[in-house]
Amino acid sequence: MLTIQTILLTISSNELIFFSVFIAFILLVLLLDLGILNRENKIIGFKEAFLWTGLWLTCAFIFFIVIRFKGHLIHGIYSHQDLENIVFLCKHKIQLNHTDLTPEVFEANLRAYRNNLSIEFLTGYFIEYALSVDNIFVILLIFNSFGVRERYFKRVLFWGVLGALIMRFLFIFLGATLIQHFSWLLYIFGAFLIFQGAKLAIKKNDNQKVDEKNHPVVRAASKIFRVFPRYIGERFFVRKDRKLWVTPLFIVLLVVEFSDVIFAVDSVPAIFAVTVDPFVVFFSNIFAIMGLRSMFFLLTNVMHLFHYLSKGLAVLLIFIGIKMCFHHTLETWGLSNITSLIIILMILGVSVALSLLFPKKASTID
């Protein structure tokens, strides 16, 4: 039986060091952002959101360069046998030269592996970032439905990201381990993504609202916790009559975490269409999630301009689902990771271009 303990025992020392340094970096930036640079709660302006979005895009690109030249260190690949084992285990789409195992050929194979790994990271990053747009809309609906003041958005998103780090770790490493043992799961994931894409394509963009009273998370939390009847500033907890109560802001945080879990059900399988290397999937997911926080403040006031983007995301999910279900045939036809990346960027680019060329009429904008 596969357990988290089993997964952790299979992680090598190189992987553990790389993973630990990565998590330490993410936590350091989060602490700098909320704990040192911005102690007070405030409304995030467009300029600050733009700078943070640019920062995370830059960090992701730097990480892409690191993988491009040092990606073999993630799994500790120091010999041809190490390389063969990782390529087989993670189903990387590269051909190794088995006829001549001279050092020169090993170096060429290693370069091909790093190039492929970096493209997998970049493709996964763009997929996750694109699918994050729908999650931004859902989070904004949650904030509006629960009447959260804009100055507290950042605090909720900060703790939401920490929760997402844990949930994504469990989702990704357990999912990758399952796929490595039961490869037929890729077909199930692919069919699921095609279904989700089709559902998104026919969904109407009507005004929506989260039912803050009957939401399943609200009902469950009300049975478990003592819920204080009103917001107490930025606080998640409050003491009254010598009893600990949770505030409505904490309930909002739980609802946001729940929405991220639902969101991960779509986004994580989508990246498995690109690679089943759990570290690449995790790194691309986390960089996109971190960028989601700043992009939230960047797009909240202009999201209505990109009304065709949801249709583009539907096409994207269907394309990825087809890629997962028919990956052997498509690879035979020459659909490489670079080609997939170009197609993904074209889908997103066309949907954004159509939104700007054919804007909604003022009376129909939500």
C-alpha cells in the first residue's frame, strides 16, 4: 500500500536538499512579504501587484535557467545508469544513446535530459498559471460573498498559500507515485480533463455568488468550531467568556483552501500530461501559486475584459486531456514538449486577442 511514509523513503539525499532549499526560499519570500516588508494590512495597489507579479515571473524564469544547466542535480544523476533510471521512472520523452556509453555521449544525453526537463517545467508553469485565472475569479467571488474588506484580502491569501503548499505536496507526490505504479491512471485523468473542458465550454458566464450560509465548508465548520458572529479586524481567532472562537475571516480562509483543493483536481492532472516527475510538477505548481497572489490584485479590476479566456481555458483542458489519452499516438506523430508549449501559448494568446478585439458590450459586462 502506498503511503506518504513510503513516498518520503524513496526520496534521495539530492532530492531532499533541492526540495528543502526550494521550500526555504518560498517561505523566506512569504515572510518578507507579509512579516517584514508589509506588517500592516493595506489595499494592494496596481503598481505593487505589478512589481510582485514581475518578481515571481522572473524567479520562475531563473529557475528555468537553473534546471536548463543544473537540472540533473535534482535527482542526483552522475552516471548513465542514473540517467536511464530517472528517464524510465519519470517517463521523460527523450531518447538516450545506448550504443556507445562513452563520457561524450553521456554528456550529450545529460544535456538532452536537462533541456527536456526545463521545457517540462516551463510548460507546466504556463498551464498552472493559465488555469489559475479561474481560481482568481472564484476567490474574488468568495471575498465578495462573505463581505471581506479589501484590506484583509492579502492576509487571507498569505495563509491560503501556506495551506496550498501542503495540499499540493500531498496531491502531487501521491499522484505521481500512483501513476508510476498504475500508468493507466493517465487515461482516467485525461478523460476527466476532457469532461471538465467541455463543461467549461458550455457554461454560461452569468452572475454568480457563493452561498455563504449553505456552503458545505461553512456548515461543517459551524459544527466543529464556535463561530463568532462578526469580523474582528484581521483576527482569525478571538477569546470570549474564556472560550476560543473562530471569526468569520477564518471561515473564509477555510472556504478559500477548499476551493484550492477543488482547483487542484483540475490543474494537477493537467500538468501530469506534461511530466510525471513529481519535483517538476511541484516546482511549477508552487511558482504559479505564488504568482497567483500578486496576479489576483493585478487582474481583479480588469478580468471582465478577458471574457473569452474561459473558453480558451476550456480548449486548453480538452487539448491536455486528449494529449493524456492519446500520448503514444501523438508522440509518434512528433508532438514534442516544445510543440505542446507553443500550442498552449497560442490557445491562451488567441483567447486574449479575441477578448480585446471583440469586447463585451457595456450592458452585458458583469
